Amino acid sequence: MAAPDPWSCRACGSQIDLAGCSIEVGLVRLATRGGDGFQLGGAGIEPELAAVLASCECGGRFTPGPGTGPAATARFDPDAIRDPAARGWAALEATPALAELREVWRPRALVLMGREQELSKEDVLQLRLEEKLAALQAEVERATAAGEGDAAEAAHARYIELGTTYVRRFVRSHEPAA
Ligand SMILES: [Zn+2]
């Protein structure tokens, strides 16, 4: 897991963590700074990230830093992120050192760019598994915080099971044969 990158709603204090959004954050960084010296994380590109984050459920906007409210799921505005995602993807394609990242990011990047029609069946499956894994991780965190040990354990077991499938199918298949 990446280091936490907490943001919070100025109006209600709800908190989101952008550490789990490495593709969105990475594409915005590539769009802003280009591919040279690329690093993960949102440091230094906060204004650009604030512009593409969806509003909080209360209607407030998110700003960097922890808040005092409950945890929420980070969401991006599909219209606002389309253009930065496309410019970030172009920068990624122009940077040979980041070729491996391109492989892994491609399905999600296509969705962010509004080019879903280019997804293969395998890409769609990969995205669905990633969404399920993210939902299970959120459930583990929620149940743990609520003191629901059995629910947390069940979600964790399911996460490991699905995670194993994911790695076998999508990570190892990108590795060169031994
Ligand atoms: Zn709010």
C-alpha cells in the first residue's frame, strides 16, 4: 500500500484517501509534468487534482489534508478528468521508461479517457476484479473500524481469494516466461 494521501471536504469534513487512486493521480501528474522524473503520488499537483475530484455527497469540495468526518470513497468527475487523462496517457506513451506502467494502467486509463469501446473482454474482467477488490478492502476497513470482527474476517478472506485470482490472471501473465 502507498502512504496515505488524505483529503477532506471543506464543508462536512468527510475524508478520502487518494493513495488508492494511483492511476488517476499518475495520469494527472503526467499531464501536468510530463514523463521525465515521474513519481507516484499527488505531492505538488494538488490544484490539478482538486479540479478533477468529484464533489462530496454534501456538495462541498475536497482539499488536501485530513478531516474530522467519516471516511468516504474518492471519486473523480468523469468530464473533468477526461482531458487530463488523455494528455497524461499521451505523455506515458511518449516515455519508454514507463512502458510497464502503460500495460497495467491501460484498461482504467481507457475508461478515464472515455474510450471504453477499446476495452477487450479481458480488460473488462480486470476492471471488474479491481473494483471488487477495492470494495472488499473498504469493507474490511469499515468492519474493522466498527468492531465487527467476523465481517472483517470474511471480507478479508474473500479479498485474499479474489486477489490470488487477480495476480494469477493479470500480473503473472505480464511477466516474461521463465
Ligand atoms: Zn462534504
